[in-house]
Amino acid sequence: MSVNEQDNVASLNGLRWLLAFVALGGAVYANHMLVDQSLLIRVATILVLVAVGLGIAATTTKGRAGLIFAKESRIEARKVVWPTRAETVQTSLIIMVAVVLMSLMLWGVDAVLVTIVNFLTVKGS
């Protein structure tokens, strides 16, 4: 790709991003201006403007890269092996027991430290 073609693509990307932001800003403005209209008309207008803005953004270089990333992420998310219900319950119980034991241990350490500090400051003087 020559320098002129790269400049042309960069300027078109900038214009596309501007149009995308204008469409998304138009959705916000339409939400404000169509307060007195039917909710159906408001929602339809906003959805159309958001779809147009996202569609324009998807035609840019970064937009295409984002779509590719989203597709690859979806493929990777399908590969995740989720734990069974029994594994989830067992793990949750283990965590709860660990939290209770740790809180009791910290409570005990705190009680000992309070006793030591009280002895050194109140009774010791």
C-alpha cells in the first residue's frame, strides 16, 4: 500500500469515526427530544441510530479488528469447561469454612493483642 493510499484510508477512517459518533450522539439527542413521543417510537429511533453508528464504526480499521477480536473471544469462550453443580457446591462450602476459620483466628489474635495492649497501657502504669 502506497503512502497516498494509507493517507486516504486514514482520512476515511477519521470521517467514518466522526459519522459514527454523530450517529451515537444523535441517539442521545433523539432520546432527549422525543420525550413526548410514544416509547415505541423513541426506542426504535434510538436503536436505529445506535445500529447505524456501530455499523459505520465496524467499517473502520479498528472496528474490523474489534469484530475479529469479538469473534475469536466467542470461540474461546465456547472452549471453557464449566464446573458441575456438585463441584460448585463443594468449592463454595470449602471457601465458607476457610472464611469462618480465618475470621475466628483473626478474632483470637485481636483479642490477645487487645489484652496485651490493655495490660501495658492501663494496668502496667
